[in-house]
Amino acid sequence: MEIILKTDIAGLGYKNDVVTVKPGYGRNYLIPQGFAVMATPSNKKVLAENIKQIAHKLEKIKLDAQTLSDSIGELALEIAAKVGESGKIFGRVTTLQISEALKEKGFEVDRKKISLDSEVKFVGEYAATLDLHKDVKHKVKFTVVAD
């Protein structure tokens, strides 16, 4: 079943993408929740016209995301966490902490656009991926240190 996404859905696609999903997932979840519409020929024509009209706006958004990615560059963050004697962290390092560390450095990145590449359990160096735009992804390194 083909559908047109109305919002970004992690693991499925981005807004205005035409994707194929299982019929039950489309009919029972995506369409009733307002996340998608059926990809009928008329809806595809409307989508094409909308994409044509907002193409330059999307280019500006992509350029802003690329500029942010370039300005972050090879920035290394330091996250303080409570640590036991063995070096294991009490609790966990979250995307919110990474977002706040970026904010302290002057970069505004929503925590929902940050994903950790591996589970953070011990003191050390890790990496996170910033999903700034569907074409712009940026890796940022961070170090977990004892608080």
C-alpha cells in the first residue's frame, strides 16, 4: 500500500515522501492518526504541486542545516556524570544532556534530532548523530567524565 507522509516518521520516511507500508499499518495507524494520506493519483498531483511551490523554502532550510553542521565541525563535548568506582555511570547519558551541552557552546539542536550511536554505560569517548535535515547528518563526539 502506497501512502504519502504528512510528517517525519523515524524509520519510515520524511514529510512528503511516498512510501510503501503494510495495509494494516497504513489503514489502522498512519491514516487515522493524521500522519499520512493514501497515495491516489489526485493526491500525488497535489503533492507534486506543493513540492514545486515550497522547493526554494526547503533549499533554505537545508542550507541552514548545512551551515549549522559546518559551524559545529569537529566540536568535542564533555558530559559530566556520577560514576562508581569501576567507572560505570549511575543512570545514563541522554540526548537531553547532549542538547544542553551543545546549547552551552552556542548551538541550538533539538534533543529529538540527536541519536546515540552506542549505549553509554562507562566513562569514555562516544559519538552521537545529529539529524539536522534529511540530507544533512553530522557526527559529534562527546566524552563522559566523572562528576
